[in-house]
Amino acid sequence: MLVFFSMIFLSLKINSLWLVQNFFFFFFFFFFLKNPMFKFFLKKNFFFGKKMFSYFFFILGIWIFFFLYIPSLNMKKIYLYIFNILKFMFVLNFFFVFFSNNYIFFYIFYEINLVPIIILIYGWGYPYERFKAGFYLFMYMIFFSLPFFFCLLLINNNIFIFMYYYDYSNNLNYYYYIFMLMIFLVKMPLFMFHIWLPKAHVEAPISGSMILAGIMLKLGGFGIYHILMLIFKINLKFNFLIISLSLFGMLILSLVCFFQSDLKILIAYSSVVHMSLVIIGFLTLNNWGFCGSLILMVGHGLCSSGLFCLSNICYLRFKSRSIFLNKGLINIYSFLSLWWFLLCSSNMSFPPSFNLFGELMLLMSLMIWLDYFYMIYFLLMILMFLYSLYLYLYTQYGKIFNNLNYLIYIYLSEYLLLFLHWMPLNMIFLIMELFY
């Protein structure tokens, strides 16, 4: 942690950007390869410890923060921007959220993470409705987080021994179940509580969209996993309602994707569809569902973040995210069209994408839980394929919009950014045994 304090001070210098970025790259590989140098960091104690979900979300966060600086080189007040990102990284990853064994510690730092992302939206977001988007995000999170906190206080008087591994099911009822689960379902988000997500994505800068898609939504899944262990007996009675609502929401939002004209909103609704699938996997309460949800969250974090980067690259050239103006790109940027194809195919779970393995495992999980739901699932997979195909075809073909901005060439760093999203997304299947 002392190293990250020093990084925060280094960020106050404009020329320290390359040093901070290289440190993330260095730290990722040391952690991923389990270097003995970091064994002290993984040592389990009463309040902190490493779990499977913690490990994979941690390395996903490190990887995304590593290339988060590449699309942000032209940001105004870059030193304040780096300082804010490092605050987010310090609070989010190291011990305090993913490595916490205590519900109160997890709740406190779970809520503190709202502050940096709202600062990103207000400080560097698009000037149209950024205050409205930040207000939506803040109110949705706070409104559902306070009942969760009061439930924690009512369940256990000694909050400092309120651990993940204790069984509190006998003291809970249906109201506890709703209040303790909704804070994470809204973060995912669940259908009918998803309004904040498209607004936040549209108004946030590219780094904010990458953090939201790659890391923030995964906090909801991480919380659901531990809350389900806390209220296991009640889940068996009421999960059918949430699973039915998620399936219905996936169907509606998949159809909504076909009527969107903004690239970012389309990708944001696609994220809601995939996260609804993750909710279903968790609530089936079997190993196939837990493992499939973990795989899909990791794959979605890379794929959705890459699609937002592609939409930002097009926005910088055409000064618009309208799908009607970003047409005929294959005639202008033929190599960029290849990356559109690769990431859209990963979004539709085309092999060897990591999303494919997650969706197949979630299909098995849903068939084990209730066998006739697989027909609805097949329909949803077809719709997910079609709106990803719609996104690719509508942007790459058609009449070119007469705008001289497309003469601006694409930088090598932007191609590197897309490669760093796509490479682990399609090569991680070589180490699939880690997930089993």
C-alpha cells in the first residue's frame, strides 16, 4: 500500500503517466504468476483474505487500469485525472473490497467507490446531461444501500465479527432478503432498476465507461455471491421471481437494442442483458451457475470495455456517436473494421471467446434449475447474436457521411488498446482449468 501512496504523489507530476502505467503492468504479472514476493499480500487473516472471486476480479481490475491511461492522454487537467484514477484504484482493489472478509468493511468501501466515478462524470464527462447522470447514479446507489446497512446492524450487534462464513439464515425473513439483495441487484443492474446505467455511460468519459463496464458492475456480482451464502435458505423460496424478471428483462432489452441510434446506449443495454444473465446464474445456486457467472463477468468486463473504446475512437473522428452517421467505416478504416468484427463477435459469444464458455455453463445451470427455461434462453441467445450483428453491419456498411474529420488517422496506441482488450478475452480459454 505504501507503493500506491507514492504513486498518488507521483501522479501530481504530468510526466509521471508512463511510470504509473508501467507499474500496473509490472504488478499485474507479478500477481498473476503468483510470485513469492507477494505472498505477504495474499496472507489470510481475520479481516482480509483471498478467494477465487477476489483473485479473478483483482487481476481484471489491474489489467483494465493498466491500459486505462492510453485513451486519456488528451484529457484536460491530466494530473488531477490521474490522481482521481489512483484514488479509485486504491480504494477499489487493494484489500478493501475484493479482499474483505467482513460485511461492514465491504459495505463501507463499496460505497466509497461512488465518489471517484461521480467525480469522473462531473469533471470530465460530456457537458450535456452529466449532472443528471451523476445524480441518477448517486440516488440509485444511496437509496438501496441504506436499508442494507440497517439490516447488517439489526442482524448482528457486534459488527466487527460479521463475517462471510457465518450462517445467519435462521434470523432472517423475506424483508431482510429484499433489502440485502437489492443493493447489489441495482448495481448489476437488474431490469427496471437499470435507468442509471445508460445515462452514466453516455455522459461519462471513455475512462469512466471502461471502469463502469469492466469493474463497477462486477462489484454487484461479487456482493451477490456473498449475500447468497448469508441467506441461503430464503433463496430457495424467492429466487424464482427474480429469475423470471431477469429473463423477461433480457427479452425486452434485447429488443430495445435494435431501436437505439447511439452507439454507447446500445452497448450499455447490451451490458444490462449480459449482467441479467449473470444474476440468473447466481440465483440458480449451483456450481455451474457460480462458475459460469464468474467467467461471463470476466469476459464481459473485457468485451464491453473494448466496445466502448471503439465507440470513442469513432466519436473522436466523426464528432458523433449516432449509428446513422458512423456508417461505411469499412471503406475508410478497413483495419479498424477488423477490430469491430472481432469485438462484436466476442459480444455475441462466438468461439473462442471467453463469453462462450460462460454462457454455455449458465445454460447448463438454468436447465438443472428448471428444464423448460432453456427454450427462452435459446431465444435470448439468438437475440444477443442479432443485435451484435446489427451493431457491426450498421456501422461498417452503408453510405459514408460527408465529413472531413474521417481523414484523421488512427494512432498506434489505439490499436494497442483494442488488442489488449481482445487478446486475453480470446486466449484465456487456454487456462480454463483455473476456473474449475
